[in-house]
Amino acid sequence: MRSIPRRLALIQRIVVAILLASTVALTPSLAHAQGAKASRPKQPLVVSRSSNIIEQQGLRFKDLNRNGILDPYEDWRLPPPARAKDLVSRMTLEDKAGMMMHGTARSSGPIGGIGFG
């Protein structure tokens, strides 16, 4: 059985991977970003149906926890490891356990297999 710190480290790596995947999909390539001499980061498309949009200095961010404040994990300008570290620090033990179970629980639906729950 794995120890709790090792499991939390695994969860943190999963969250980093998820944030990295979403960041890569929404922001320009790193080579392009490094070559750009603009003082302001390029705004990715930010749309939302269920959460509010925060505007700061002409940039748009999703207010994922609906607190009206731009939290580090909501700031797409930060690197994915920093965003993941902030998000994991806010998660409860139950949230972290739920992340470990996501996609592994059996479903009772028509597919009903592992990974489809």
C-alpha cells in the first residue's frame, strides 16, 4: 500500500498533466512566446457558460471557484506546475481521492467498463 505523501505526489503530477494539456491547447507555442517581444501575454480565448469571467488589466480569466478573485490556479499566465501546486494545496483529501478514482470506477451505463465511469 502506498503512503499518503506518495499518493499526494501522484495526484499533483496528474493535476499538472491536466493543466499542462489545457495550457498547451489554449496558448501559443513556447517557441513563439519566447520569440515575441510584446510586454503583454497573448490572450487565449476565454469563454464560459457556468462560471463568471474576471477581467484584470484588459485580460480575461475564468472564475472557477466563483469567489470574484483571480486565484493562481485560474491564471493562465502562470506555468502549469505553479498552477497545479496552488490547486492541490486547496483540495481536500476527499477531492484528491476523487481525482485518483476518476476514470477508473465501473459504470452501470451501456458501456459499463473500467475507464468509462
